[in-house]
Amino acid sequence: MVPLSDEHFDYEVQLDGDPEVMRYLGTGRPRSRNEVEVLHRRRLAVADRVPGLGFWAGFVDADFVGWWILEPPEHEYQGSIAGQAELGYRLLSRYWRKGLASEGARELLRHGFNDLGLTRIFAETMIVNTASRATMVSVGMHYIRTFHLEWDEPLPGSEQGEVEYAITGEQWLAQRPGMTRTDA
């Protein structure tokens, strides 16, 4: 994984243009190149808001797989910003179910807790996005709550709500018996 940069823009267009990838995101439809360009600028800006946070592009050998994010909470329903970050990931559908989402997420948990000293990392998805929820559980996150948001263009399944999963620094460290944060 490497920090997201302008050289990754065409990969983002490919990722956000995949209908399967976008099924549970935004409007549920693939995004145009122009839409991705606006989002690309926002994604790059995340790294400027809080040192150490941001987006990372992931590769297997030289092949682009997707991106991972660790960003500060930005919605008032997410609670206090201090010591927290939101984890996210988006992979090309041909790389699903290969353990790569979990591998990247584990690295960002390590980075967040060990390198940045965060106290809590959380992730959110639609209830119906069972694959993403399975990734959250596989990296040690715990179900926190179900909540409902108002959507201008509700996606199929949105009526069931969103879920939040989280892990604290203490929980993360407890999963590594005999280790301290600097050892992990």
C-alpha cells in the first residue's frame, strides 16, 4: 500500500466505474470520470486534515487492487473526532474474497493504533453488505450499533439501516498477547 496520489487517478476511475463495487455506495451506480475527479481531490485532501491519516492505494505485484482509508470522523452522528478514525476499503470486484481487504485493514489498524496512538477505529456499512461486515469482524472489530440515515436516493437494502463496528486500542492490543503498541 502506498499513499494515494495523482498517479492513481485512472485506477480510481476504474474502481468507481465498476457496478458491483458501487452497489452499496453513493447512488449505487458507477461514477463518471468527472465525478471521480471531484472525489479524487477530496480523497487527497484527507491526508492534509490530520497527519498520518489518508487514503492508500493497494497493489499485488504491479496490479492495482483498490484503496483503503483511515480518516477523521466527519459526520456529527459519528461522535467526537479526538483519538478516532474511520476505516474504509474499496477493492475491484475481481479481488474480492481473497483476504486482501482484511490484509489492508489490519495494516491500517496497526498504523492507527501503533504509529498514531489512536484510541478507537470504527467502520460503517449497510446491513446488507455482508462481505464488508465479515471483513470488519475478521480484523477484530465488534458490532456497536445499527442506525438509520435519510437518503435522497435510497439504495436497495438501505431501509434495513447502517451498522457501525469498532475496535479500541486496548482491544487491538489484547488480541496480541505479550505485545506492547511499539512491538506490534
